[in-house]
Amino acid sequence: MPQPPNLQRMLQQAQEMMAAQQEAQEKLKEQKVEASAGGGMVKVTVTGAMRVERIELEPEAVDPDDVEMLQDLVLAAVNQALTQAEELAAKEMEGLTGGGFDPASALESLGLGGALGGPGGAGLPGGAGMNRAARRAQKKRR
């Protein structure tokens, strides 16, 4: 007979994971990535928290007769910097759950695996979480 889950330990693991996640998010606010476009004529600095901190333009990038080029360079540099910041955040967060607390397996061990039934909580007892149309359809099937 399988042992019942240690709820106290699961709760402690969840709290530790949340604290580690919060710490990682604070750390990301201080980390920065830089991207450039146009051979360095436009540089953008973004934090790991996805905040654009700085945009630098070389004087040669500013051509009043070709504003579209400058717009394209700024857009390219911002998007590249945001992509780098997302990768930085993903790398920072990926190590947090490595082999630790897994909420899905915790629910499964309690005999509640799939109890929420996906979006909207459709698998809850009595149809709680279902919209009216889904409850009517379920009654018709019975």
C-alpha cells in the first residue's frame, strides 16, 4: 500500500520554491543585456525584468531624410534585446524546479490528478467551474 504524501514537506517545498523564484526575479531586475543594430549605430539596454533602460543612437544613424531606417534600427535592437532578456530570465528560472516540488505529481499523489479537468475547472464535483452551456450539455448526456 503506497504511503500517503507528506503534506508538510510538500508545503515546505512549495514555499522554498516560491522564495527562490522571488529571489531570482529580484536578481533579474539588476541584470542587463545589450543589443545593437546597424553595426552598432543603435544600442539598446534591457534588464532581465524586461525593462528598457537605455537607447543610444550614433549621430550617423539620424538622417532626417530617412526616418524609416532609424525606426527600423531601433525596433530591431529593442526586439533583439528583449529576446536576450527573455532567454536570460528563462535560464535563471529553469533551475528552480530541478528535481524539486512538482505540483501535478503532488495532486496525483493525493488522488486528485486531473481533478481540475483543464481550463475552467470542468472536472470539479458538481460541475463547479463550468459555464451554463457546459452544465446543460452534461445534464443532457446523463
